[in-house]
Amino acid sequence: MPAPKNQTPTPQVGLGDIRQLAGLLEGEGYFAWRQGGARIVLQMCDEDVMRWANWLLRGRFYSYKRKSGLVVFMSAITGIRAVGWMMTLYQFFGERRKEKIKGILAAWRRRGKAMALRTHCPRGHEYTKENTYLQRKGSRECKSCRRMFQGPRPRLAF
Ligand SMILES: [Zn+2]
């Protein structure tokens, strides 16, 4: 049987990768709780380092040029994946970063509790047993709202 061609083995993320990423983020990372979500941004001028970091973070990759002509590369992740990374990286950080992340995780937990206490969806439908899907992550989805987005997209008549 011929050997399979062009098969790159799936790269494994190791503890060394995590430590190295933590080092970069300790120095150059930005951690925030913004618009009700967790956010991590890393930006640097080294394209190869940034491509590696973005591969690890599975983030959104951007680049932009400063007035000086310098090109800056960015990797950004938000939401539950940002929360997951904060929990993973926490142990590797210094006190200042730890304090910042503690605050973000506390805000995230508070929001989760507040959401669980809500009796109606953002459009005002009640979360009854019949009208609620329970999602795998434990959050609820309104069936009435889901139906609104099913079917053909309405066409604008003008
Ligand atoms: Zn709804």
C-alpha cells in the first residue's frame, strides 16, 4: 500500500506551547471584559511568532500598518474560548495579570447567574418548558425566536 501523500500530522499542543504563549501574553497581552464578554488580544510585530500564537489560540488574525510604516499583527479571541484560555493560563501569570483575570472570571460567573434567573428571552418570549431548548453548555434558547429565523429570508420590496 502506498504511503499517504501530503499528510501532515495534526500538531499537538504541549505544555511547552502553553508556557510560551503565557510568556507572550504576560508581556504583550490584553485581557478585558467588554460588552458582556471576555476578550484576549495579543499584538506584536513578529509575524512568525504571531502566526504561531494565533494557531494556538485559534483566534482571528489581523494585521495593520502604523503611521511609521511598521506592520503590527494581532490575534483576538472572545467569548467562552477566551474564558477557557484565561483559566488555562492563569497559573503561569504574575500577580497583576492574575488579579485582572480574577475580575473578568467573576464578571463572567455573575453574568451566567443573571442569565439563569431571567424568565423571558431578549425578545420577550417566556422561557416555559415548551418554549425552551436547553443547549449543551447549559444555556437556554427560545424556540419562538429560533422559528423566526427559519424559513426563507424575507425580501425587501423597495
Ligand atoms: Zn424569544
